[in-house]
Amino acid sequence: MAKVQKVSTREFKEEAVRLVQTSGKPIAQVARELGISDTSIHQWRKELAQHGKEAFPGSGHQTLLEEENRRLKRELERVQQERDILKKGVSIFSREVRWRCAPEMGMKIG
């Protein structure tokens, strides 16, 4: 039987962390009361401490740094494709010029 993963909202995670910090209760007790694992609260606390307002971006959402990284990768891919197209164009153009100029320069073709 597959384990079903419970998805918690950003507000729920923030509230759970706030409860641990302000209630004076142990993390394990707060976790039991909320019906979640104490490991989850530990992870949420750590993420909130590291990322602040950007913590828990949600499904499909990214932090500003991840979004910038993704945008730069897309731009790099586009620029590399443009470069490759230009390389091929230069190659084709230079072959064509050689064929046209060869007789004028006294070169034999073939």
C-alpha cells in the first residue's frame, strides 16, 4: 500500500513553527496535537530560518534565486542555438565564396 503524503499550506507550516516557538511545549507534543511528524516541524523551522518570507514557495513556485537561475538557463540555451545557427551560416557562406572565387584565382575545382 502506497503512503499518502499530506500537503500542508504555507500558513499551516508557519503557524506550526510559531506554536513551537511561543508555546513552550516540546516539538513532539505540538506535532502530535497537529497530527504531523516532529521531523516536519524541524524541517519547516529550518527552512523558515534560512529563507524567511521566501520559505515554502509551494508547488510550482520558486524562490527568486531559483527563478533567476531558470531564466538564465533558458537565455543561455537560446544564445547557444543562435551561435550554432550563425556558425552553420558562416560555414555555408565560406564554402560558397570559395567555389565562386576559385576560377578567378586560377584554382582547379574537383
